[in-house]
Amino acid sequence: MCSFSLAQDYHPLVVEGNTWNVLSTGTPIPGQPMTTLTYHITGETTIGNLEYNNLYFSDLENPVNWDLFGYIREDADKKVWIREEGADEEFLLYDFSLEPGDNVMAGLYNDFATFTVDSVIQVEINGEWRDQIWLSTPILEDYSETWTEGIGSSLGM
């Protein structure tokens, strides 16, 4: 008898030096160009008894000046937590341990929604296999997004 098991290494999202470029659509203002925000993880901070990485952002085309956005950490349960600068508590940003049918409440800026996991698939990115979680929410009929392990949301950081 022969059996195979496909094992995959977990790829954390919160890694020193990780950078994301996110197109900021916001409300279009005539004559104003769209903005790309760049987020960058660098340095560490302890708040209470929790260790965070510092999350900076810049809206410059070639980022040289960075502003502190907040603090981000990833726990052993594959959950990514974010704490905005000046906030008293952290919020769940991602949960990469979710399975199809699971519900999760996530959000940012005190704006939360309950998401349902429609499916979890494995995708190959640069020769490495990663989980990709497909989510939807009943609040918005046509809304969906994907969370890719080690990368984040299809809709931005």
C-alpha cells in the first residue's frame, strides 16, 4: 500500500522588510491622480507583553519619507493582528487558518464585516505553494476577495 501526502510550508505575512504597493482609489476627485500607498514592515515594538513589527506607509511615488501607520504581528495560529498608531486595541486583519464554511469578523478602522470562507485552494507563486482563501460577505452581494498566505488581500494590505 502506498499513500502520498502533500505538505506545504507556511509562508508568514509579517516579515521584516516586506513591502506592499496598494492603489488607493478612494473617492475620485476631478483633476487629482490616483495614489499608490506603499506599506513597509521594519523594526519592532513591544506593547504590553506583545511583540509587534512596525508598519510604515508612504504616498510618494519613490518612497523616501515614511509615516508610522501602526503595528502588526502574526501569531502561531496563523492570525495577523494590526494595531493602528494611537489605538488602544488590536484588530484581526487576516486568519490564514480558516477552512471552507468558517465565518470570521475582520476589518480595519473600526469597520468590520463578517466574511464566509467559500473555498481554500493552493496556488503556486514563484515555485512555492500557498493557501489562497476565497471569502464573501452577505452584506454586499457582489463583494468577494481572496487572502493569499504570505501576501495578503486581493484588495490591498
